[in-house]
Amino acid sequence: MKKPLSSLETATFNTILDTMQESDGWLDMTRVSSRTARHLVDVRQAAARLARYGFVVIEERAEDERWLKFSIPEPSFDD
């Protein structure tokens, strides 16, 4: 059984969803950091966990560690 998402993971996922269209999939991780008052490294770890859980796909990393490009995986209806 998977454990529930943490509040930081939830905030990160919601921010990804909220900004995905306006930024062509790129997320400035400092947006989440400033909204949650968490360090950038914590936000990056939360994003990595979301990718491991299959909620998002990290497509690309910018040279600046504050930017990541995300996509939302297509749902799978396989049993």
C-alpha cells in the first residue's frame, strides 16, 4: 500500500498542474518553494518522488537547478 502524498508533494503536484499550460511544461521550482516556505532541495525531492510514484514525468532538467520540465503520463487502464 502506497503512503499518502505529503503536503509538500501535494503542493508541488498542484503547482505543476496549475502552471503546465502557461509555461509549456516548465516549472520554476522556486514558485513551490515560496508558496510552501520550503527549501528548493526539498521541493526537488518532492518532484522526484512524484515522478517515482508515476504522477508526473520529468522530461528535462535545465542547467539552472530551479527549472524542470514535466508532463503528465497518459492514464493506463490495464488491469
